[in-house]
Amino acid sequence: MTRFAEGRKLLKARFMELREQPSDYRLGVPQPPLEKPHPADALLVDLPDPRAAFPPAVDLFALLESRRSRREFSPDPLRLEQISALLWATQGVISVIRDGFATLRTVPSGGSRHPFETYVAASNVDGLAPGIYRYAALKHKLIPVSNPPDLATSVMDACMRQEFVFTAPAVFLWSAVPYRSEWRYGVAAHKTIAQDSGHLCQNMYIACEALGLSTVAIGSYDQKLADELLGLDGDEEFVVYVAPVGWRNH
Ligand SMILES: Cc1cc2nc3c(=O)[nH]c(=O)nc-3n(C[C@H](O)[C@H](O)[C@H](O)COP(=O)(O)O)c2cc1C
């Protein structure tokens, strides 16, 4: 056993253990909602058609070849149709299947559990008042969450003060709602959730490349500050990944 044993355990498959410790799904516990419910009186923000922002044709080889982590953002505002396109590319719902058992989305997810919520900290987006929003993926709309003072500084602080984060007109923060996967896969869920998060961020990179935007995956963030910023309890829901977005500096 090394000092890393506990961490390495996360990387290992635990599906055999489900035979001894059946998941809530196997025990017949009702499934949790496909996404976090929003207050009935929430004023949802309509999003433009996500197709509008994408170029009609892309050279996939060139796009994959040119993909890079980009940490420079021009001060120009993003357009709401670009936010719409990125939300759709990373978590967009294509269909709800088996009478509400699962969603099929633009990214894969173990058992199609899709255990994530998407938050956008918008500092400079045309058509969107500055603030934090949550993506209502099933409706393809935004739910206003809060408008903290000094938003760009708070997001940078939550990202271990990586300074380029401050200059991004929008920052995507993804939280995990682990029970959505634990319900199905019990102790085997956590590796699946980690694998799933890579898929959504990779789609963010590919979509940004197609749209001519900059983005970079952020894994170095302050768990407590990030959860507090979004008002999450840090247990049933907590931040797992962050990505700032903006126009490239020309
Ligand atoms: C899981 C993960 C976490 C990362 N965290 C950060 C980060 O906190 N800050 C940062 O500047 N880059 C971060 N990166 C970006 C990597 O530094 C980058 O992918 C790597 O240098 C290779 O460059 P490329 O993406 O252009 O191929 C992260 C990338 C991944 C996949």
C-alpha cells in the first residue's frame, strides 16, 4: 500500500462490488430527477438556437489539430448565441428516453446518468445581465441564480487566483450531483463521474475551436470558494470542473 492508495482507488473499476452492495436502483429506490429542479416562479432566460453560432461546415481534422488550451481573452463581449452553443455542446439534451429514465445528450455519460449541472458566471455577455446562471438543460434555458458583487474577482479567487480567469467574459463551472450516478452504480459511480466530466470539457474545447473562441480546462480551483460562489452544499452538489471562455486576442 502506498501513500496514494486511497486516491488510486478512485481510478479502479468497482462494478464487482455492486453484487455485495446493490445500488439503490437495484433495491427499487425511486430515481432522482434528471436535473436539479428550479423554483416554479423562476424567470427563465430564453436562449437562441444553438445552431446559429456554428459555422456551416468544419474541417474536423484541422479543428482537432489546432485545438489548444488558450488563456488569453479579448475584452469584447460574448454573444448569447455563443453561450447557447457552448451549453448545448457540453450538456445539451437531444432526447429523454424510456419514460424519463435518462437523457441522451451531446456528450456520453456512464449509464446516461449525466450527473452534472452547468453554471455560467457571465461578466460580459451581450443580452445577459451580469451574474451567475444555471443551465436548465431539459428546456435549453438559463435560470438566474445570483449576482454577487465583484463577480470576475470572485471567480478568479475560486480558481486559485489564476489571473487570466478574471479577463474571461464568461466562465463555465460544472458541478456534480453524485447521487444521480450513485443511485445507479453505488460505490462504482465515482470513477464514472470523473470519466464523464472529461467528456463535457472536451466538447467545450472542440466547440470553442469551431467557434473561434478561447478556453482552457481548470482543475486547480478552491473547492470551498467555488462551492460557496454557486451556493452549493459541497456534499450533495459540488464543483468538479471550470472553463473560462472568450474571444481570442488578435
Ligand atoms: C484535468 C485538467 C486540469 C487542468 N487544469 C488547468 C488549470 O487549472 N490551469 C491551467 O492553466 N490549465 C489547466 N489545464 C490545461 C492543461 O495545462 C493543458 O491541457 C496542457 O498544458 C496541454 O495543453 P493543450 O490543452 O493545449 O494540449 C488542465 C487540463 C486538464 C485536462
